[in-house]
Amino acid sequence: MDIRSQVSMVFHLDKCIGCHTCSIACKNIWTDRKGAEYMWWNNVETKPGTGYPTKWEDQGIYKGGWEKNGDSISLKGAGKFKGLFNIFHNPHLPVLDDYYEPWTYKYTDLIESPEGDDQPTARPVSLITGKPIDIKSGPNWDDDLSGSPDYARQDPNLESLSPGEREAMFQLERMAFYYLPRICNHCLNPACVASCPSGAIYKRGEDGVVLINQKVCRAWRMCVTACPYKKSYYNWSTGKSEKCILCYPRLEAGLAPACMHSCVGRIRYLGVMLYDADKVQEIAASDGDLVQNQLDMILNPFDEEIIKAAKANGVADSTIKAAQNSPVYKFVKEWGIALPLHPEFRTLPMLFYVPPLLPVMASISEKNNKAQSEQLDPIAKFWDDQWLYDTSTEEIWGSVDQVRFPMKYMASLFTNGDEEKVKDVIRKLMAVRIHRRGKTVGDIDSVKVEKVLSDTRMSADTADEIYYLTSLAKFDDRFVIPPAHREQAFEMLEHTSDMKGATGFGFKEAPSRGM
Amino acid sequence: MTWLYNFLFIALPYVALTVFLIGTIYRYRGTKFKFSSLSSEFLEGKKLFWGSVPFHWSIIILFFQHLTAFLLPDAILLWNAQPLRLLILEVSSFILGITAFVGLFFLIFRRTTTSRVRAVTTSMDLILEGILFIQIFLGLWVAYGYRWGSSWFASALSPYLKSIFYLNPQIDVVAAAPLVIQLHIALAFVIVLLVPFTRLVHLLVYPLAYLWRPYQRVMWYWNKDKIRNPKTPWTLFPPKNN
């Protein structure tokens, strides 16, 4: 057993309001530079939608991730031979137009234009060429289902749905969407690391953060192809690839990453989990229930044996303690209500998502079709009260089957098509609400509440705990960051006495483009 | 003319090799961040295919052909002993030369006409592409006009190149060679000279090591096994894992 710790995250999608504050916090700190303007290490997508870069989930186009090859797995679009063969021209590389051309406006024209008959305008200019451009797309062009025919209907996850189900999703009165914030998954079996010909990308042993060594990267661009989440970006100006660094300078100082800290919906949780690194390859190549296999690899930090093995392997006591308090462990393992994004890419992503209950849970039904038609305002055609937007719990689990949002769609995102698994999570989330309603409002009788809890194999205490961590959790409950032991980390960079009297640590060479 | 030949075939090679050696080592150690192939595929991916792929593959094969003729002249002469084999070698190399030439033409065309690529083009890129263009053109001219190059390179030029490395330059043969061949040789040394000042450094870091490294890479601050072993002697620098 080779026990390591991994900094891991949970995103509670029910709470995400799609405000993009996380994206802006990240952009302001890390990617507000030449060559990185188009990068969004953190971005928020509307689902259904094509996302950023366009259709990133469609590995038929981008060839990202791993694919099963007999008993083992191999990289789909990169790898030793494919990578070196395609090194002069990578056929699956997303190009700038798959993201968007970054732009600014010529604001000075507004005040410096000569006097004339026309009002001066600030024309958009490309941040790459400096020439005026027509803005065709942006990083969140499909926000809130805007431009649905072009974006939402092109969502690769809709392929698992029948044409009828697909049409039903886009009927105006049934339309629903939710937000999906995405950062680098800091996978256990990262495809970007495996694809890098230079060996510039590595996973940190202590906390599992995946980083690109900027001095070793040679712009072979294979990581951009290999990452199925398209979270490795090519800096066109410096000729180096860059990716989310999980704000490791902040993490090491005990601060939450910028995206997490700034989240206004408080949807994000961060903590460490212990896992068995010996099993990574076996699990990544496993058959059957990929989600369950991945969860099996995550170890119980309260188990005496595991604590002993972890200590023997050099995991610090403070890290084990953090793993015991980890909110992520609770969501993912104890309660089983958080799922990984696209487990079928086989990178073992370590970001987990609590699937949204709404709009999934609300179902609409027509009470009386005839009465409805008569009452319909012939001009405004609004829907009146005869349409029932049903969020009630009359039929306890019936509404799970009548959801506005097809379970197939959710399953294609989170469980490799296993609808039962998503339904199970949804039922658990509902059970917590029913239990709390019974407790606080009191209009649900206790027999029903007990049935709901037993159906979902939960105790009342567990439901209360889920409720607490979902709704009331304080900052320190949501972010359990173990000490980074900088006394060790420091010497990774430089030997302190060597740098005595010098200007500082880290980059002593300006990160500018080569000759 | 002796001074010119002395300059082109004795001084220039030594200057070029010295600058190449010191320049690349200095650049690798001092400005590691600037070691990059500076790919522009991200900005323009379609036209690149028609330039980059033919150019790179053929120039690599041609480079190794030149290297073989330089290092193993006897092998080349033995191969060329039969006229048919000589013809195969010469014709295939000439085709490769044309492929590289056309590929490079596409690359120059793409670099100068695509506005996005122009945004990341330095004057050194254009100078380098111009020199390579002339060099391949001269190479094709030599191959066409002074047959059979593979044989006389092995028998006449290889001793000259070796004499440079033996620090005893013998330039009689190159001094007597036709102008085109002389230019081709001199320009080759100019290209060697330019390596540390251009993006050509990327060919020195071609990632062959990828073939025998494991796919996954994990790095630790310290080698935790060693640091915890009481038998590990104390050192100024703690034992690193990678």
C-alpha cells in the first residue's frame, strides 16, 4: 500500500448561481497576461451547452483522455509513438478559434477622435494581432442557454438521448439548465502528465497538485490534446503550456484557492483525501462501475491500519488529521452524494460534483388540458395556474422519474451512463430536504420521513449533517487545508543560505518569449 | 582569394562551433525558459500541416544522410558501389530535398501572410527561414549540377570536415570546389553559428527520453525514504527524489 494524500474538491451544483465570480478571481490573479488572455483556468459553463472550448467533451474531435485497450489503457490522441510522430503537427490540437479570439476595445478613440458628425465608438480589436475584429464568440457565449440552437443543442452529452427526449428538453416551458464550474481536476491518472514528451508536467507527491514546469516545457502541445477536460492551455506568446495550479502558493500558506475563496454561493469545499497510489493504474484500467472503483481507492482516514500505513509512507500527522475532518471525504465517501465529472475519460479526476436537485427535481404537469386551453390568454399566451410546476413531495420518488431534466443526460456527465447511480444521489438529496421539512415545518408526517430516510439508507443524524455542511457550514468547515510544511517545501526551491542577500526566490529569469 | 578561403573554411567553422557550444550551453543553463519550439499551431493549424510536416521529416532524413556521409564515408561508398543503389540514394534524397524546399516555402508563406502568426514572428525567424531557404536551394543545385554528391561528399568532403575536428584543417579540396558547393558549406556553418540565437535550439531538446520514461511522473520535495532512514548521512542539501 502506497498511501498518499490528495487535495480534492466538491462543487455543490445546487448552490451555483452562475455568477462567474470564481472565473474573474482566477483571471485577475493568474491569467491576465499576454498570451494567457484567452485562458480561463476556472470557467463556468451552462449545461446543456457546448462549453469552453467548444464541445470539449466530444473526444471524437479532440481525442483527449485514455481509452481501454485490452487489459490496459492508452492515451487516445497522444502517447509515446503517436506523440512523437505528430510532434510537427498535432492533428487534434484545439486552435484559437475553438476557444475564442481575445479582444479589447479602443477606448482612447472615444476621447481622442477628431470632432465630427458621428459619435465616436470604441471598436473591438484583437489582443493577438491588434487589428479590428468582429467578435464571434467568447468563453461563455452560451451562458443561460443563449443561442441554444448553436450551443445547447450541440452538447455532446445529448447523444445519449433519443431524438424525442432531446426535443422535449428544448420545449420552452420545459427548458431547464444548471451551471457547471470547472477547473483542473488534478487527476490521479493525469493524461497531460503522461502525454508530455518533455516530462515537464508532474504531480506533486505531497498534495497531488498537477503542475507544468515552465522551464522544461518545450511547446510540443501534447498536453492540450491529451487533457480530456481541456484544462491545459497553450500560451501563444511565451510558447509554454499553462494550467490551473490550484493556487498552490495560497494553499501552502493555508489559504483557500482564489476561485473557492471568492465563491459567493459557497458551493465549493476543499479538503484532503487519502488514497492508495498502488492501485491507480489498476483502477484506471478497470471494467464495470468506474465511479465505484474510484471511490474504493479512497481510503478511510479513521481506520487504524490505514493511519499506520500512511504514517509509514511519510504522510504528516497534520495531513491525516485534515483528512479526518475533510468535507470532501464526507460528501464523496461517507454520504456518497458527490460524483466525478466524466469518469469514462479514465483520468480519475479528483473534483467531485453534487448533482443539482433543481431543476432536475421539479416536474411540470397539466392538470386539465381542456380547462387549460380555455383559460389561455389568446394574445399573451401565458401559462396559468393549471400548469403545475411540481416541487412537492406527494409521490416521494415518483417525481424522480418525471424530471424535467433527463436522468440520462446527468448520467452521461457524472456516472458514465449509469442512471441508477445519479437517481440514488438525487433521492438522497431529496431525503435530506424531506427530513428537514418534517423537522422544521412539520407538515410531513414522521412515518413518511422515516421511510424516505430508510429508502436512502440514511440516518436522521446523517441527514442533519448533510444539511449542516450544505447550508450552514462556516469557512473553516468548507476549507480544511492541512499545513503545507513549508519548512520542507522551501528547500525544494532553493537552499536558503545560497540565496542570502539575494533578491528573492523563484523566477530569476523573466518569463518572456524565446528568440 | 586564399584569405577568403581561410576565413570561410577555417575561421568560420571554428567560430561557429565555439559559439554554438558555448552559446547553447549558456542559453540552456541561463535562460531555460526561452528553450521552446515556439509552436504557432495554436494560432493557425491548417496551413501549418502542409509546411511543417514535409519540411521537418525530409530535413531530418537529409540531416542524417549528411551526418552518415560525414561519419561513415566508407559505408556510403560501399552502398554507392552499385549504380542502381547510387541512383536510389540520389533520387530519393533529391525528392526529399524538393519536399523540404516546398515545405519551407509554405512555412514562409504562412508566416508572412497569416496575421496571427505574424504577431508572434520575430526578425530572427524571418532571417532563419531565409537562410534555410537559400541553403536548401543551394543543396538542390549541388545535387542536380554536381553529380554524384553522395559519393564525392564521402570521399572528398568528409576528410575536410574531419580535419576540422582533428584541429588540422585541410582546405585544398573545398578551395578547389565549385562556388555553389563552397556557398553550401559556408552557409551550413552560418546555420550552426545561429543555433543559439534562434528557435533552432528546439532541435537540441527533441524529447527522445519520452520513449523510455514511465508515463506518470510524481515529484516530492524530498526523498522521503532516504530522509527518514537514520543511516542517510547528513548533507548540506537534503536528498531529492527527482
